[in-house]
Amino acid sequence: MLFSKGLLPLVLYLAPLLVAEIYDGGCTKRKDGPQILDVLRIGNGGAGLTGLIKELAHGFIQNRTDGCSKNPFKVEWVKGDTTETINKLKDGEVDIGITYNTAAELLAIQNDIAHGCNQTLACENCEHPKNQADEEFCGTGCACCNHKHDYPCYIFRDHFYLVGPPENLPDPHELKPKEDDVSSMFSKIYYAAENASNNDTVRFLSRYDKSATNIKESELWIKIGQVPWAIKYSKWYHQFLAYPLQALKAAIRLQEFTITDRSTYFTLINQDISLKDQTEVYKGGENETELLLPGHLLVGSKAQNETLARDFVEWVSSEDGQRFITNFHKDDKEAPVKRRNFE
Ligand SMILES: *[C@@H]1O[C@H](CO)[C@@H](O)[C@H](O)[C@H]1NC(C)=O
Ligand SMILES: *[C@@H]1O[C@H](CO)[C@@H](O)[C@H](O)[C@H]1NC(C)=O
Ligand SMILES: *[C@@H]1O[C@H](CO)[C@@H](O)[C@H](O)[C@H]1NC(C)=O
Ligand SMILES: *[C@@H]1O[C@H](CO)[C@@H](O)[C@H](O)[C@H]1NC(C)=O
Ligand SMILES: *[C@@H]1O[C@H](CO)[C@@H](O)[C@H](O)[C@H]1NC(C)=O
């Protein structure tokens, strides 16, 4: 039975976690000014946590109200991972979703839960769409190529890092960042971790929370034919449910490997340089497309104010909106590095 009595308290516990933050773009209501009624609700996980949604909200409100002078409105960030966000689009609880799983997004479009952008899928030739996501969308064959399709709107890429203890893996598995791709590194970590003569010194920390980072990590294991979370008890696969920065700090203190994202790593640099010195970046999205993850935008079919939602899509895709993404960094004045978390 799907909803046994035992499950009910868990459902109730999760239900109130809805609104995370509301942004007015600096346009506070004037005493004699118009009431602010319109709210654009954006569902997302990681980019909300790092503050990118806030920046985009600010830029969009400023742009569309011409510096707060006309039709003020608010933007609300509703926290949720990709699965939760698509469910909220379906139930009309958010107007826009920013999500990280192309297959799930395409399914949402097919099922009329949401719409993306009208895009032409480029193909090298009729038989082969340019990438796997396109192929999932249209299969092979000419029908799909070079025609317009409703497709998730691509707005930025998230960057991941494979980090771990600086002393590297025991022989003969040493990671060679210049030669190894991330798959061979995962393979080496796996065999070193499974090797009994290493006495459980090689461990991997998994966020295990369906976050974009966790999904990316899972894909990397599956790619080498391993599913460490499917084993009832693994000595080396450490499932640690926590916020990104807590998870990274735990991995460093425990000398475990993990996948983190670039903005979390730079937050660590700003907060705790000594901890940062105890870890090494073995691979990053800069050098390995496998460690990049496209963030897509969808407009819900039940969006409250579709014009406003479509306006947001148009603005984020414009030069003005993209500028906010490339220049994004935390408003931490002491920051020794200008962060570019997304591009
Ligand atoms: C949508 O929101 C904008 C901005 O607040 C507002 O000007 C417009 O009237 C709204 N449209 C509808 C149909 O509510
Ligand atoms: C997409 O573009 C085509 C060709 O310009 C047009 O016929 C179609 O109505 C558009 N679809 C949407 C959803 O905008
Ligand atoms: C297991 O680890 C030991 C010591 O690090 C190493 O000598 C041996 O080659 C490893 N075995 C395999 C199968 O990798
Ligand atoms: C990426 O490559 C550049 C140039 O080869 C190098 O300086 C940098 O350290 C590499 N970054 C990562 C994260 O591996
Ligand atoms: C708002 O953004 C658009 C791009 O969508 C840009 O052309 C326009 O100049 C911007 N306007 C203001 C007032 O910033």
C-alpha cells in the first residue's frame, strides 16, 4: 500500500517547507504607492541557496519596473530539488522552475506540465542530433533536426569539483589530474576503496539528497558501472545528508573524497582557508565537460501570470540577464576572489 499509516507523519513534516525567500528588488512599497500584488514564484534548489536567484530577482525587478518607477512586483524563491520543483509546476505552486535534469524536464514538457523555449535543434546530420539530451528528445531521424521545438530553456551551467585528501590514493591507484578524466578517477577511487589492504582509508562522501550535486555524482558512479548506494552497508560510501558547505567541511575533516560545486568551494575559501588547504581539487568543470551541469528554465502551464513568467525567460536570456549570471559573486566585501559560479 502506498500511503500506510506509518508514512503519514513524514509527509506532514515535509509539507510546510515551501517559501524560502521573497525579494522586492529594492522597491519597497511607498505609503502612497500602488499595492504590490504580483509575485513571480521560482522553484529551485542550489542557485537559490548560493544567492543567484536573489541576484536575478533584483536585476529583473529593476529592469522591468524601470528602477522601481512602474508596476512593482515581487519574486519569490521556493526551495526544492528538480523533482520537487517539477511537482510544484504541475500543482501550480510555482510559476517557473530552474532544474537540472534534461530527461525529467522533457517529460514535463511532453505531459504539458510546463513549457520551455522555442528552439531549433541543430543536428550534424539527420541521423544524429548533436548531443544525448537532444537525442532523448527527438530520437534519431530527420523529423526532428533543424525544426523548432518546445525545449527546456538553457540559462547557465553549474560547475562541479572532485575534491579529496591531498595525499592522494594508495598505489597503484594514484589520481593523475593531468591524464585521468573524471571517470577513470572514479574508477580508481572505487577500486582503492574496495581494496581490503587499504584498511578503509579511502572513502567517499555523498550528499544523498537528490540535489544537483548528488545527481551528478550518481551519474558518475553509474557511468563506471557501480551503484554504491544500492549496497545495504558500504564501509566506504558515506551518505551524509547536509547543506553543501557542511558536507564539504565534513568530507575534508574525515579525509574523504566528494563532489562539491564551485560556489560552495569558494565559500569555504572565504570562511576557512586552513580547511581549504587540507583538501585538493582533482578535477573541475573548467577542464572537464562531464563536471558541468546545465541549468534549465521551465514555465509552468499553470503559471499565475504567464506574461510576467515569459518576460523573466526573455530577460534572463538577454545580454542584460546573462551579465548577472557571469558576474555573480556573493556580496561579501572581503572576498579575496571574484567568484564566477555560473556561466
Ligand atoms: C502580470 O504582472 C505584471 C507585473 O506586475 C502586471 O503589470 C500585469 O498586469 C500582470 N498581468 C496579469 C494578467 O495579472
Ligand atoms: C515556435 O516557432 C514556430 C516557427 O516560428 C511557430 O510557428 C510556433 O508557433 C512557435 N511556438 C511557440 C510555442 O512559440
Ligand atoms: C591493493 O592495495 C595494495 C596496497 O595499496 C596494492 O599493493 C595492491 O596492488 C592493490 N590491489 C589491487 C587489486 O589493486
Ligand atoms: C584546468 O586547467 C588549467 C590549465 O591547464 C589549470 O591551470 C587548472 O589548474 C585546471 N583546473 C582544474 C580544476 O583542474
Ligand atoms: C531591460 O532588459 C532588456 C533586455 O531584456 C534590455 O534591452 C533593456 O535595455 C533593459 N532595460 C533597463 C531599463 O535596464
